[in-house]
Amino acid sequence: MKLLSGHFAVLAALVGLMLVLGLLLAAYRWYRPAPVPNERQLALMDLMQGKEFVYRGDRGKLTLPYRLFMPERTRTDNTKADSTNADNTKAKALPLILVLHASTGRGNNNFSQLSPAVEQLTSAKLQSLSAAAVIVPQCPKGVEWTDVKPSGPPYGNYAMAGTTVSERFKAVLALIDDVIANYPIDQRRIYITGSSMGASATWQFLYHFPHVFAAAIPMNGRTDPSQAAIIGQTPLWMFHGIRDKVAPIENSRAMQAALEAQGVPSQLTELDAGHGIEYESFTPETYLWLLQQELTTAPRSERENTASGKKYE
């Protein structure tokens, strides 16, 4: 009887400890300090315009904070060049690089999304080679860029057929339209890149919207090799760390094999690294390759706008 009573006492103590730990965790989540920008993010906040874009879709209003980098020669001129002067328009129009951040960038503070890739793309080193605008929207907390619900690491490839176009995707496309309407952007030279959650979104963007982006650089993430014929319509340079434990390199190797089977030219660079590969991925060679790509089809603005609820091919 005493032994049984002792067991109950131990069990009660364990339950009490678990309750205390649960309360402490809840208190931490409630009272934990808001994130503060690191040195890289502070520098980029000074360099890039911070704005909010409000998208009104079928599910209501969605606000996307975003940062926009415009090269020095156009930073004071936020109007499009005169469309009646083709030579003037061509001379002033800039390529635009869309950067989709990883899961750690989510929120509404408009700085957590400023990753090493953004630092590289806006650096004087790369911008001096060829000027480009860079836009970095921020995904809200609690969701991903896509509507696909991952189960947990390691994140493997999955079937994209039947996946829906998320409201975040539609908001990003509408945001790009807004930037095109207000800045001198070359609509045949809009590019997409992303790491981790952003890479997975990049892959799905290419599946849902072929012929929208002139080229893409996914850095790890997960994809669907069975859709290589569709995804491969966009020029690709893939990067993946061979020691990636979050999104295994087999994800990109399988896609590369599928693209080769389709006869689609693409590149996969395997890095001696883990999951964080943004600094290693964006080199002068990578950057110049990206900016050399150009749409061979009509720009999206010359077709029907999916972001407004219409379909286009």
C-alpha cells in the first residue's frame, strides 16, 4: 500500500512539473522580446525602401511587408520611362529579382526576410557588374508561401499536381505588377530565387506559372521531378548542400535527372555545405548568368493577369 502511494506521489510530482514547464513555455512565448535586426539587416534596411503592399483577394485582405532595392541611377526616379520612346525605355528599364525567404524570415517586421542572398544581390560587388532591382516580400507568420503542409524534416519531394495557388502567391504576383507600374522594370527580365521554404515556393511558382520568370535559382528546398517538363520551361540553375539534413540533396538530384531525361538544359551545383548556402550560391558567375536570361514569350502584363483572378498560359 505504501509502495502504491509512493507511485502516486511520483506521478503527481511529474504531472505538476509538466504543468509548471507548460506555463513557463507559454509565458516565454507570450513575453519573449520581439526580434531585433542584426548588423546585416540594419545595413540593408538603410539601403532598401521599406513598404507594405495590400492585396485584396477572394479570401479578403492580405498585407505583405516588403523591401525594394533600386540601383542608384533610378532610386530618385520612381516613374516608368516614356513608353512612346522605345530607345529611352530600353535604356532605363532594369531587371527585377524576386527573393523568397526561408521560414525564419516570416513575420510583419519587414526585416527578418533580409537574408544573406539579399545582401549578396544588392552588394556593390554584384551591382557593379550589372544593375538590377531586388524585391523581398515577407510571408506572414504561421503559414508558408505555398499551401502545402510539410510534415517535418527531412523535407522530401512531393506531388505538385492538384496543389492550389496560395493567396501569398497571388499577392506576390500583384506586388510585382505594382512595381512594374511604378518603376522602370524590364518585363522580360524578371527572375525568382529562394532558399529552403523560399526554394520550395520557387519550384511551385515555376510549376503553376511557367513563362512568367525569365530564370530561377532555387537553393535547396523540395520539388516534384514528375513535373520536370513544365518546370523546365524556365531556365534553371540549382544549388544544394551535400550535407543538407533539412531538405536532402536527393531532392535536387532527382529533379536534375528528370530534367536531363526530358532533354532540358539545366545546372545543379552541389556545395560542400549544409542547409545554409546563400552566400556560396550567389557569385559573380551566378549573377551574370541570371541577368543574361530573357523571356522568349510575351511578358505576363501583356497577357491576362492571374493575380486578378484571370487565367493565362
